[in-house]
Amino acid sequence: MSTAPLLLWFRKDLRLADNHALAAAVETGRPVIPVYIREPGHDGSGPLGGAQAWFLHHSLAALDKALKHAGSRLICRSGKAGDALFALIEETGADTIHWNRRYDPAGMQHDSALKTDLKKNGLTVESFAGHLMHEPSKLKTKSGTPYKVYTPFWRALDADYDPPEPVSAPDKIKHPHKWPDSETRTDWALLPTKPDWAAEFSDLWTPGEGGAHKRLERFLDEGLDRYETGRDFPARDVTSGLSPHLALGEISPASIWHATRNLDHDLRDAVVKFRKELAWRDFCYHLLYHFPKLDRDNWNDKFDDFPWETNSKAFKAWTKGATGYPIVDAGMRQLWRHGIMHNRVRMIAASFLIKDLMIDWRRGERWFRDTLVDADPASNAANWQWVAGSGADASPFFRIFNPVLQGEKFDPDGAYIREFVPELKDLEKRYIHKPFEAPADVLKKAGVELGKHYPKPIVDHKQARDTALGAYKKLSG
């Protein structure tokens, strides 16, 4: 058996526990050189946007700290992965590379070509699973086709998926006699400076594997029992908040699934609901795997002729949280301040962009990629197409959210609005979701002048709804 060093290439699997590529590398007994490569472009291994770049910076710092605790360290390089790996092979004498598989189209194509090139040069390459709970190439319907509807996908996954005990993080990782040079993360300029729009991120997020597991523990202790009934209410702190940690692989879905085993019987329904949301992420990757252009092309090509508007002024108002509809604006401002948006409000904000403003879902998808710390190539694209009605197992286009009614239903006291749209904090509960209907004396008492302190609606929802339905009717006809 070779005694040469082994390269362990981290991508979106920034953890030590339940990391099968790492576990197999340690098991060889050989020196292991962990490496992270900052590749050009959005090829699936790097951050999808600015918000996730902030998260990545701190996640890599946490990973390096954990590796050092195990007697190792993280080597950082930038450039094309093949160039970086071959340079490290030349510098270290490594003859084997381990990595965990990825499932985005660009990443898979890149890995396939790179694996072929490495093997041609006499190197050993081993890849491992762990990013998903299923292998999209293997889980298929009885007729041998990919799943296109979520419910049967969930049933199949739930019936077959029984992960073993997650692999523990290694106590010690054998290091090489001499470390190769490493770039510094500060040189990569992943953090915003002027302006520092991520100033509040650290109040909410603790990037890294430790932060991921603490958040899971907190959710199981404090949120799970209220999850099933409270997850749609943005002012309630009952969701897991695990999505950015999953996006960068700081925790494995198998570890989360395993942690929900053997809980009290009273939590059974909540566990099932939570697991279904975890499985939805797998379903999104299933769709992306079998439809590689999910982020660019309509799954249902009937929507290719939809008459989208190119209203830059309206789009900008939406991104700034200045539409005049408080629940939409609160969500968009939460997104900017915290790098996250509550899932129910994501649907409301997306529906508003697509159906009230008639703006192409792809513009919204790109904005979310840049501003979400949990940006994910599969979930982002599949969820936007779901709202648009153009995706697999999608909500029908004619399901158009009324932003006022949605706000009144899911933020009845206006607590979420008052937090993220503070100029309305003194407005009466009766009008908090529709300030444009408030009498002049009510607005004056709350210190609100529409058009000055808070915008007037940029569109009339009823008229916009009729316009959208008319366009869809023509398309369908």
C-alpha cells in the first residue's frame, strides 16, 4: 500500500463528522492533506452569491480550526481545480484524491472530466456520497423514470431510506512531513466592506460545523414541538435554520435524519413534517439532476411564450422592499439584513414578483442566489419554478397570493412587519398589512405619510391579478 500523502478535496462538505471521503482517507493510515480550492465562476463548489460568500469565509475558518484540533490544517488554493490539484500533487507527491460527490450539472460534468484526467495520469480518485439522502441516478419510479411529483418521491425515499449511524469526526488526522503553501482567506475578499451589508449576519448565524449542530440541538429542544403548526408564521422562531449549514455541507442530511429518531411519540407528526421538508431538498436535486437546465429553462415549456414584463423600476422596488405591500417588503428587507427570508414569506414575495409585477421568475432566482446565505442551485431554481407554475409538481399559475390576506393570516398581530418595516410600527393592527386603506387621521397618529415615510403600492393587486390571469388564459388557450 502506498505511503504517499492523500489529497482530501473539500467542496460543499465543510465538516469532519459524517464525512465519508474524510473517514476513508483517515482509515488508510496515510498522511492527509485537506484542501479547499476557490474556483473561478459558479461551478457548484463555491458560493452562489455575496451573502453565501460571507458564510463561506467563516465556515472555512471554522473548518480550519477543527482540522487543527485534530492535528491537521486546511490548505487553500485558487484557480481551476485541475491546475490546483496537479500542482499539489507535484509539490507533495500525493497519488490519491478523495472527494464527496456533488449533484449540480456543472459540478458533475466538471468532476467527471477531472476524474478521467487524473486517472490518465496514474492517480487514484475515490468519490463518496453524503450530500443527499438518495442517489438521483438510482431512485426511480416503478417504470424506471425519474420522479416528477413530490408525494410519490417522498414515499419511496421514506420507505427505503434508513441511514446508518453517522460517522464520527476523527480524533486525529495524520499530517504530512511538510505542508504545501496555502493562500490566506483574507486575500480572497469574501467579506463585504464598503458598505458592510452583512453587519447583522453574525447576530443570527454561527457558520461552521459546530454552529450547525448547536442549531439542530436548539431546534429539537425548542422548536420541533411547535414546528407543524407554527412553521408558516414568520414572527415565530420555530423553524430549524439549518438550510445554510446544509447548503455548505456543514452538517449532513443523514445526521439530521438520525437526530430525529427515537423522539417522543407526541412529536411523531412534527418529525414527519420536518423530514418531508428535508426530503424536499432531495427532490429539488432529483429534478436538477434529471433536468440540468432547471435554473434557466421552464420545466413546462408552455411558459416559454409567457409575456414577461421588463420593468426595471418595479424590480428595483421589489429588491429594496419598497413595493407598498408590508408583508412583501418585510421579507425583502429581512433578506437584505439577515441573508435569509422566512419560507412562507419567500412564497409571497416570489408570487408578487411573478404574478403581480409579471417579471420573469429567473430574475428573482438570480437575486435570491446573491442575497441568500442558504443559496442552493437545486432548491432555488425548483422553488421559483414551483411558485411560477412552470416547474415539476408546481403550484398552478392561477394560485396568486393576495399579499394583504397572506399577511393578515400568517402575521396577524403584525409583529413581523413591525420588526422589518419599522416605519409602520405604530400603525394600528387593523391597517398594518394595508396602510394604503388607513384613514388620514390613523396614518397621522402613526407618524406615516404614504409616499414619504412608506411607499404607496406600486401596483393594484386586484388589477395585477386580473392581468396575470388574462395572460395565462391566452397562453393556455
